[in-house]
Amino acid sequence: MSTDTLQIILALVISVVLHELAHGGVARLLGDTTAQLAGRLTLNPIKHIDLFGSILFPLLLAVGQLTTIGHVDFMYGWAKPVPVNPMELRLNGRAHPRQLMAVVAVAGPLMNFALAILGGFLLYTGQHLDFLAYFIEINLLLGIFNLFPMPPMDGGRIAVGVLPLPAARWLAGFEKRGILLVLLVIFILPLALEQVGIKFDPFQEAMGRILPWSENIILQITGHGSGT
């Protein structure tokens, strides 16, 4: 396994673990002890490993890229979701399950954006620049991707929390199968169509524009001007 691949995996593990910890930590601050009692408020990555999302899916992505383009250009995965009981969430002693679940949901992407900013500041050390570049990009990718407005993605749960009740109920109905729809449209369908000569990859095209823009924003925020 190449050094680049190892650095990508390390950056991904750190990013997804802290993403999930952010969810659990905010839920705990709002009164829900579910994640704490499940032993999930920990930095131990083993506690957060999801067999498919943390191992099999990244492995499939890596093998697919190595066999087609000869190197790993893109890596994605996710940790086991931290358990949260919306009915236990309280603000000033009052329960607001939908709205407070949206607060818990937004904590994950915000953590990733904060980590990207941290990576930007760490560039000043002049150490491990390749790793930091991967770290910034992966956190931006995770933060942006998780804002996709389909449950159980964070963006979907945020939308459920802010939409009018009828629309929120309709959207919440995708909670159990939403991730399969997201993976189908974003990853599987483009690969399948490519095999028959059809280029359809709106996610990659969108990220090809959004990622450079967001990376430039991070560099500006951390005092690197318009880029390095």
C-alpha cells in the first residue's frame, strides 16, 4: 500500500471519528446519554468502525480506482452512526425532538469544517504537508457531502428539523433507505453508466467545482491568501 493511500486512510479515520464524536457530544450536552452509555464518546476508532462504511466501501473504491486509473484519487467512507434518542434531547428543560435533532446533525459537518480550518493553520508548521492537504480535502468533502438533504445524511436530518411538519414527515420516511438511494445515485449509477459509454456523474462534477472553491476559502481564512 502506497504512502499516499495510508495518509488518506489515516486522515479519513480521524475525520469520521471526530465527526461522530461531535454528534454524540452535542447530544450529551442536550441531555441524551444514549451515546455515552453505548461507549461511543471515545476516540478509540474501533468503537466507531462500520463494517461496510469503514472497511468494505473504501476498499471497493480503492480497488476500483487502482484497476481503472492505476491510483487512488478519491476515498470516502463513514463510521458507525452514534446513537441518539431525539426524545431525550432537551433545551432549557423542554423537548423539541425534531429541532434539537437538527442541532445534533449539524454538529458533524461543523466539526469537519473546523478540522479543515485547523489543517489550514497547521500548514504553517511546514511538516507533513501532503497529509495536511489530504486532511483538509477529506474534511471538506465529508462536511459538504453530509449536508446532502436526504436522511440519514446530516443534511436530511437538518431539513426534517426545519421543514413544516407534513414535509418533514415525508422526508423522514427515507431514513432507513436513504443511504442506499444516495450511494446508488452518486456512486453506483455513474459507474454502471460508464460501462456502456454514458458519462453521468453530477456529484463528481459538482465536487470538482465546490472543493477547489472551499479549499481556497480555507486557505484565505487561515491566512494563506488565495492558495499555495
